[in-house]
Amino acid sequence: MILVDSSGWIEHLTGGPQADAYEQYLYASDLLIPTVVLYEVYKFMKRELSAQDAIIVAGRMRVGQVVPLDDMLALEAADLSLQHGLAMADAVVYATARHYEATLVTSDEDFAELPGVVYLEKPEQ
């Protein structure tokens, strides 16, 4: 299973320097979408582009398996937050990946050294 965090979705959708690197992961047949990632990407697209673009992207994202935050996942996220010093949204994303034994693909430095992560380093600007 594959879980691409918000940074990867946004990089791909905005045609950033790593858009192509994310493409192979975003079209995986076993893609997981935590609801917090759906939230972050939808909000970004609506704020930066348009409501119509945000709705289209949200529809595309729902092709993967959308994973809601439930009580057990919330507790696991809290434990991982304390263990690794992760912010709440990052902890939810990482807990979801761990729970489903998915590979987390990201350019977020907060995940760079964690097990089960494919870290796509941002190019120097």
C-alpha cells in the first residue's frame, strides 16, 4: 500500500519540480488517502486556485481508499506524535501509514528519518 502525504499531492497538482517523481505513487492501485490529507489538499486547491479545481481534485483523490480518523487511529497518532515529535496532522498521516503497513511518500522533512518512509528531497532553490 502507498500513502502520499499532502506535500506530494500538492507538488504533483501544481507541477512542481518533483511532480513526475510523485506520479508513479499517485496512480498506485493500492493508494490510501487519510481524511486529513484530503482536507489539506482540498483547502490548498480552493485557496490557491478555485472551488471548482478543489472539487475536481477531491474527486480524483477519492479514487484511492479514503481512511477516516477513528478513535484507535487517533490514539496511535498521539503516541507517534509524542515518540517522534510530530505535529497533529503529520502524526495522523504517519499513524495511518503504519496501521495499514503502507509506504509513506513525502517531501516533508519531519518524516525523513522515520521507518517506512520514502523521502523525496526537495531540490535546492
